[in-house]
Amino acid sequence: MKKFILFNFVCIYFLSNAQYQVGHTTITFNDPARTGGFGSGGGAGRQIQTEIYYPATTAGDNVAVATGPFPVITFGHGFAMSWDAYTNIWQHYVNRGYILAFPRTEGGLIPGPSHGDFGTDLKQVSDKILALNTNASSIFNGKILQKAAIMGHSMGGGASFLAATNNANIETVIGLAPAETNPSAISAASNVSVSALVFSGSADGVTPPADHHIPIYQGLSSTCKSFVSITGGAHCYYANTNFNCDFGESTSSPNISITRAAQQTATYSILDPWLDFKLKGICNAYSAFMLAIGSQPGTVNETICPSVPTVSISANGMTLNSTAGGTPVGYQWYLNGTSINGATSATYQATQDGVYYLEVTYDYGCTVSNNQTLGSSGLNELLMQIKLYPNPVKDHLFIESNMQIVNVNILDINGRRITEKINGSSFESIDISNLKKGIYLVEITDGVNSITKRFIKE
């Protein structure tokens, strides 16, 4: 049995979540067709002052953007809440390689906010930030991946579904305790077809789920949509402590049984892999999302996302052909574990021997084919393709293989076996919550080949 240790291997999922410094800039966008708004300097018409937080080389205002490109999340604030109530949101997601934009419009109490204008603002800011990628005078020139999401909390959550109506420029819409709006977010949901994710707290008395979150979710036309109910969860806990929101909740939500930190942790555990798949195209993040949506403690979940079809490849000489179910939206061929530049079709004409496989993406997930070996170039050790994530890890280590995993051993850094698990599938979740912090090895065997990888327990 062959064994080799890849100490320097860093999986795709880990690379995509490198930690970045937080940069900040303020841009006032303009809509000449409307009036009002918030801010100045954007030109004639409606002013849409937007606070933008982004991955940077150093922390600070107007500092250089880190090497990108990065996808964009435009976020709508709650009623009578300002953008800085969501420091937890931008710190978490900028660190993970996202650009976060917070329009500051419709934040007043008197006169009351216009939900329709706020929804339009969210859509326009999302579109305008994507366009900065080709603006030579912008710090974001060449730094923006053309993938976007619109997300919001409470009033901003409802307005996010207004912004997602018939909107083909975004990949997904996310509502954190989304509120019914005027015009109606519940009615608008029938015109939302992008993938959607709705979070709800069962103890939310500000926007009771039965009157707000659930009807929005049920009304969606999305072929892939998921609903997450956090048991004992609150309305305001998606944000940091905020007087206006917390005061309102103190008079209406007596059954909260979870802490703010625990509610945010539960939200991130599901939302992180969802965004990584939808906005970064990380294939194995979808498997992590599907596992989290069905097994996150303290939540009651529902998803109608279709199962991902199987994909197979075969060779006719040096021509590789694929057979995929459903309606794929993307293909990527790999040679010896490395993606082949420009190999993005259902068929690939190989030019050299090696081990090939195909990653196929759908609107609602992705899958990896079997391996196809061309020639005999001594690459047997590459037959077993392993993805290990997250890394570093706190509680559960996920192992994904293109072959059936027979045996998994967790070893300490000196090679002493700590745990052993017999498996019979190509996907495994290992509970390592009881391990002490440090560096460990995981040995994965398919019955013929054995691969050992390193991971860090936080």
C-alpha cells in the first residue's frame, strides 16, 4: 500500500477563506431618476451614500484593496438601525474575502422609511459596485468578481427581496428575519427566482415568523431555497447590540433562549458555505452547506434544493467525454488535481497522459466525476482526490473524495493513532471537538491507496 504525506497541501476551501485586513471607503452613488436619499456629492438626483468594507493589504480608510477579485454582498439595515450595528457582519465576511456594501438611505423615523426606495437602492448599489471593476479611477478597478448577493436584516431583509425581484444580476438573496414591507415583500417573492436563504428566530416577537419570514419563504419561485429556524432565536441578535432594536425586542420577545453569540455562530455555520458556493464557486462548499442545513444543532431547517446529479467521464483515445444529468451551468476539467485553464466544456481534448476528472456546476450545487487515467505516467498516487475542510477546524472536519473512503485515522503529529472510523461513502464528517488545540494528521484509505493530510485544531 502506497502512503505519502502532503504537509504543504492547502485545499481550495481553505485558500478561499484566507484572513484579510478590513479596509473602508465611502461612496455616494446617484440615481438621477429619483430624489431624496442620504448623503451628498453623488450628483443631481437621489443620493445613496454607501459605506463599503473590503479586503485590504492594511486596515484603514481608503487603503489599497488586497489582491482579488472579490465578490460583493450588498446589505440592507433594519428599521431605525444604522449600518454600524452590523460590524459583526462586515468583519466576519471581509475577513473571508468578500466586499460588503451598506447603503445608508431610509434610516430615519420621521418621515418613515420608504421600503420601495430602499429596495431600489439595494439593487442599484449592487449593480454600481460591480461596474467599478472597469472604472480605472476606482480603487476597485480589476478587484471585483462579477458575482453578487443582496442580504438584509428585518426591514432590510424584506427590501432585499424587493431588490431581488426579476434581478438577474445577483446569484442569491438572503433574509435575516426579513420583515413584510410596503410594497409587499411577500407578494414580490413570487417574482424572485434566484437561490434564496431565509433565517428566522423561533422567539422573534418583532417580526413573528408566521406573519413575515415564512410567507416570504413560501412565496419564492426559486428552484433552490432554504429556511433556517433557530430555536429560541431572537430578531435583533443577527446584529450587534443596538438600542432601538433591542428595546423593541425587550417588549415583544419574552421567550428568547439563546445568546447573541450563539445565534450568530449558528447563522455563520450555514451562511458561510452557502456564500462560498454561490459567490466563489467552491464546489465542496455546497456539500458542507447541505450537511449544515440538515444537522446544525439548535435549528429546524427545510430546503427544496434539488439533489445534484451524478457525472461520469469516459475516454475515446485522447478525447474525454462527459455524461451529466440535469442542466449544468459550468464545467471545469482537472489534470492531476490542478484545474486546466480554458477547459470549460463538456468535452476535453487531452494533450498529455495523466489523471483527469471533471467538476460540473449547477444552479443548486456541483459534483465531481470519476477519474479517468490516460497513459501510464506513474501517477497512481493521484488516483485518490481528497478535499479536506475547513482547515483550521473547531468542531467537525469534512472529508470529500472522488472514491469510496474505507477507513479514516486521526493521528497526532508524532504519528500515534487517536481515533479510527470505518466508512463506506465518498463523504465523511469527523467530530474532533474533543481534541486539544494543535496540529494533527488524518489518514484516508480507499482500500488500495492511502493519503495523509495535515489539519489544525483551533
